Amino acid sequence: MSATSLTASPSRNGAPPPQNRPAVDRHDSAAAASNAPKRRRRFILVYIVGALILAGAGFWYLTNMGYETTDDATIESHVIQVSPKVSAHVKAVHFDDNYQVKRGDLLVELDPRDFEVSRAVAAATVASAQSKLSEAKAEQDVAQASVGQGRADLVSAQATAENAAADFQRNESLYKTKVIGRREYDASNAQAKSSSAIVESAAKKIASQEAQLQLASAQYNTAVAELEQAEEQLHQADLQLSYAKIFAPFDGHVTKKSIEPGNYVQPGQTLFSLVPFDVWVVANFKETQLKRMKAGQPVSVKIDALPGRNFRGHVESFQVGTGSRFTLLPPENATGNYVKVVQRVPVKIVFDEPAAALDRLWAGESVEPKVNTRIVPAASESRAVPLPAAILGEQAGRSAK
């Protein structure tokens, strides 16, 4: 056997020849060297992912610590249900669904003919009452003049009677001394008695005239009252006539229109709803979220209908009671098995945005407010402004002109 064959043949136990062992060691070293960068990259990747997770967790903690949020919140607004005050047929409707109207705009006209007739009758009644008042005033003046004349006649009769009594006293002395005869004495006595009777008659005539004056005054007062009543009836007729025109009490949008020309409407029937531009948020926070929440704290509001946009606002007030307490049938937990349920308290949130930025916010839309409870609000925070007095009736007609 040659030396070459001896060198290449394997040993009896199957082990590689001694000269091949250094080649295997070199192969393992090369594989280990090639896996080292992969392990380093894997470690760096795990480190980066862990760092991102920690950074995200820290960012979430910092941005959500001290904030309270809920998805049980909606936009609210004033909703005015407009109804007529009189029964009539609809003559004209000057708007349609979702129209934007201004305060004082004429929206509905009812048939005014019945009210115009009633007003004409009331106006005629006022004219008649004015005539009766003038007549009563004239009768009162005549009675007043008669009383004055009677008092003057009484004064004249009293003067005549005093003169006649004085003449009788003188004639009586003369008669006793036989200066005058019986005839002159009797004539002076009769004149004194006649003058006294005239005075008494004049006094009774004055009493009668004063009674007539009181009657005339009472008739005058009755005529004044009748005139006032007629004028009130005329005013009532004017009001009924003014109700034939329905004006917009506020600026806003018309919704839920349920009226058409020719319909017969009755008092209290809802014709349409008017939604003013003022909007706010009512958020039902859990009672456990109200520990650090105070009025005046800033709020960031997300609108589901306007994704990617946040609106600024602040907490305006809290309802003094949970939402379930003011339902039609409040829960009664006095009997039976009681299960504690976390209650929700309605919180009113007012927007700080200008009115022009809120034109797309509509009542009933879902929102998600986020209250910053870390801020201690100042004592003087702005509050919601209530609606002004509504324009109604004649006032609306004058403003529309």
C-alpha cells in the first residue's frame, strides 16, 4: 500500500484524519463571525422598539395625566317650537325646510278676514262709547250749571227773606204804636212768610239739582268705563289680527316644517321648530371623574362630524343631580337587591370659538370633550348668555318694517 493511500484512508473508528481538523475549526469560526452582525442588529432593533414603546407610553402618560374625557357627549342648542295663538287657515308660508331666517322675518300668514271683521265691530263700539261719553259729559255740565244757578237763587231768596223779616219787625213796632194800620202790618207779615218759603223752596231745589248732578256724574263715570272696555276690546281685536302673522322670534334655522298653505291650524299646534345659532356641549361624565373638575377649566372638543379639528371651550356648569335622577321614572333602590352603578352627571361645556367657526356644529352631533383638570380656573369665568326677549306680535311687525 502506498503512502498516499494510507494518508487518505480514514481511521478505523470513523474519525477524520488528523490533517482535516484545522479546516473544520476555520469553518466554525467563519460562521460565528458572520452571525455576530445579525445578533447585533437584532439587539439594536429590540432596543429601538423598546425605546419607542417607552417613549409612546411616556407621551401618553404626559398627555393624558390630569385630563378627563368621555364619548357620552353631544352638542345641544335651543329649540323653539313655534305655534299659532289663533285658529285659522294658512294663507301663505314664506320659508322652507332648513331656511336661515333673521329675527323679525315674516314666516307665516293666516287668513285675517275674521279678525278684521272683529276689529271693525270693536272700532264701532269704541265710537259709540265715545258718543255716550260726550253725552254724559254734557248732561253733567248742565247739572253742574243748574246747581250753580240754584245756589245763586237761594242766595237771592235769602237776601229777600232777610229784608222782608226786617220790614216786618219794623212794621210790628209801628203797628203797636198805632203809626201804621192793620193792613200794612198784615202785608209785611205775609211778605216775610212768603220770602221764608221761597228760601226753603230754593234750598230743596238745590238738593234736587245736586242729586241730578250726582246721577249725571255716575252716568259719566259709566260712560268712561264703557269707553275703556270698548278700547280694550279693540286692543284685543288688534292682537287677534296681529296673530294672523307669525314672525321669527330669533335668528336661526327652520327645521321640522309641518305647515303648508291651506292648512287649518289651531292654537298650540307646532308649525315648525326654530334653532338659533347658539350651541354648547352636554357631556355625561362619570361621577368618579368629577373629583378635580371645576367650572372654568379649559376643554378640547373633538367633533365626530369634523375629524382632525379640535374646538376650544371651557366647563360652564354642572347639573345639580345625576342624569338618572331627572328621568321620568327615577330609580328607587330602597327595596330588592341593590347593584351599585356608576352614575353620570351632565356637564355643560361652552365654546370659546367665535360664532363664525361654529356654523357647522348642529344639535345632536356626537363629540368627545377632553377637560384639563390640572388648571385651576380663575374666579371670574365667562358664562353662557341666555337668549334675548323674543319678538312677538305687533313688535315683530314694527321691527320688520
